[in-house]
Amino acid sequence: MPRSESTVFERHRPDASVVRHALAPTRQAVFWTEDAPGERYPRLQGDVSCDLAVVGGGYTGLWTALLAKQQDPDARVVLLEGRRIGWAASGRNGGFCEASLTHGDENGRTRFPGEFDELQRLGMRNLDEIEGTVAELGLDAGFERNGAFDVATEPHQVEWLRELAGGDDPVFLDAAAMRAAVHSPTYEGGLQRFRDSALVHPAKLARALARACVEAGVEIFENTPVQALGDGITLYTPDGVVRSQRTALGTNVFPSLLKRNRLATVPVYDYVLMTEPLTPQQRASLGWEGRQGIGDSANQFHYYRLTEDDRILFGGYDAVYHYGGRVRERYEDRPETFRRLAAHFFTTFPQLEGVRFSHKWAGAIDTCSRFCAFFGTARAGRVAYATGYTGLGVAATHFGARVMLDLLAGRRTERTELEMVRSRPLPFPPEPAAAIGINLTRWSLDRADHRRGERNAFLRTLDAVGLGFDS
């Protein structure tokens, strides 16, 4: 076992005063949703009947409702959202719209080796369809099909990226080429991907999809939590009942209305900082002319991107599970994580010393044990669900919506025949075993990052039983 080593973020820490200055004006608020307030929709009052009820006003629910109306314009489609459209994960994410349906190539090859190539093809087609819909409907979503960089910040990660390069896309970049593209002294190498990644403005995408739904005839109700799914397909809300022929569940990280899925996902909190807009001089100091999204190659990885007004979103690294697996607003403010992220930001871009952060926020990721979405039906095929995206669902939710509509219609398609669609992840154990296992995994991943990627016996055991994480 190699000795424990420091990472670049520990070897080149900024002065504590730099971090304090940067965080001094930061507000606990989601930049995206403030930047795209959107329309308000009524609360459900009374009873309604419909052909399709969609539960959840995030990307999964919105895509499902929109696609359902496109497939059958005469169908009555009702969408129920417990709070506001896009307020949770769909309005808080980094806006990375990735073609991968399996949370990265390695995860896909390991879990679905017999159909990995098919999943890659379907994932790229899925991203193409999203791009086509944005253009066709004129959705104001900040969509940029600009590719991405995967970067190595430690020497041992360079070979990992070199092995993934293939032909013209993706292309391996050595340290000099990577630093020429984006000016960070942390880069030891990189992988440039040209077609399998885009960026969006998360809240604008959610608001635009909601407007498209309404224009297509979908009825949207906000502040209408579904409290129970009764016998048959009856959805009970505080002030009304919805009776539907079919129901699609897009409840993401929140407790499932189906008992079978209660232990299938857990909420893991992810944290984000957003800078103030950069000055022209600060922006020029970065290079980064292609505006690609960037993610590093550690187990505890960072992701970052530019916004339309030249802010930098910088997030990731800490992934925090709270005992009991509950979603709570108080978990969103974690000062030690924001200090750590700010320090890592200035290690990455020391030339930006003096920049301040305007916003900080967090959100809960619907994590499942196979680290990519799973699907299924209940109630004799009249209820379908898609969940467990594990932080890479901006594009995959569109695929999940298509899968649910296929399942509800009883259609055999290339999607429904996939092992990925027909299989389920192993459930998480109840507490205290869940907290012990999740936190031990996180500690082990951090240890691997400090030991040149060497995975300990615990991680190797998880790998052997199909529970290992390597995106």
C-alpha cells in the first residue's frame, strides 16, 4: 500500500485571508432560480380526472408531460408539484448536460458490459434529441453544445485519461496543452470531449419546459404535494384528488410513493459556490475560450463551468450523507464545506485572488447503489417510475421520461429491452448500517485520492459485489 500523500489542494492552499475575503459577501441562495424566476402555477383545488398524472415538477416530470402530449395531443395530462417548478435538483445542479446514461463510461462498462455500446449510442441520440427540442421549440435554456474537459490534477490520473482517448474524440492533452486551453497550474493533463456534453442554465431549462408543457395543453399545479397513492390510480393531495388512467412518478430524491423504492435511493448533499461576474481582465486570465464544462478525475471530484454572464460555478468534492436519510433545509448550509470549496477554487485559479462569491447553496442527490437511473412499473403497469440518477440526470431525465411512457403504454422498444431498464439496484440497508456504509465509502474514496488512486480492501470488496463507484 503506498504511503499517504497530500493532494494539490493541500500542497498549494491559498492563505486563509483570501478565503475569508471571498466568502464574506456570500448569500445562502440558489443563483439559477434567482436568475430565472419563472411563472407561477395554481394549487390544485377539488377533484380532477385525467389520462396521465405526472408527479414531480423537475426535469423528469416535465419531459414526461411534454413528450406525452406530443405523442397524444388529445390526452389530458396533469402535472403535480409539491412546491415550485424546478426548485429542487432541477434548479440547483451545475447545468452539465451529459450524453452518458450510466454516470460515466467506466460505471457503464462495469455494470452493463453486454450493452455498453448500445447505451452509448442511445445516450448520444438522447442528447441530440434534447438539442433538437430546444431549437425546435425555441426554449430559452442557455443550451451550449460545447463539449467538456476531464482534467488530471495528480500525476497518477494522467494515465487514466490517456486510456480513454480515442481517435478525434475524445482527445488526450498533455499538461502543457491542457494548461494552454485553460490556465490552471493544477492540470497534469486532460481529455477533451467534443460532442457528448453540453451546458444549460438549469432553472431556465425547467421554466422553459414548463411553458412548453402549458402551450401543449398540460395542466400544471404547484404547491400540491401528493400525500398518498391510493388503490387504483388515485392521488391524494391536501385540497383535492386526482384520478388517472396512468401515473408517472418523477419524485427524485424525495420519499417514494411506492414502498418498494423506499430504500432504493438515499439523499447525498452536494455543495456549490458561484462567483460574482468576472471582469474582462479576470476572464482573459483564464483562457477557456471554448467555455467547456470541466471536471477533475479524483474520486472526490470538482466540477466547474462559466455562466452566460461570466461567473464561475464551482462545486463538488464533499458529498455528505446525514443519518436517517432525510431531506432537510438545514443541511444546505455547511460552512466547512464552503470554506474548503473556496480554498480549492483559488488553488485551481490563483490568478483570481480577490474574486468574491455571490451565492452558495446545496442540494440533495438521489443516489442509488448502481450510480445511474433505474426504472420500473407498479399497480399492474399503470404506475411507472424513473429515479436514482445520482447527480448526472440533466440529460438522462429525458431518456427516463421516454422509458416511463414506453412502459405505461406497454410498448416493447429498444429502451425497454435494455438490462439497464429491466434490472434494479440493490437497496441500501436500514440505519445505522446505511450511515456506517456510506460514510466508510466516502472515507475510503478520500483515502484512495491520497494514495495515488489505490483502493483499499473495503472498496475492492464493493467493486467485487457490484457496488463500487468509479465514474
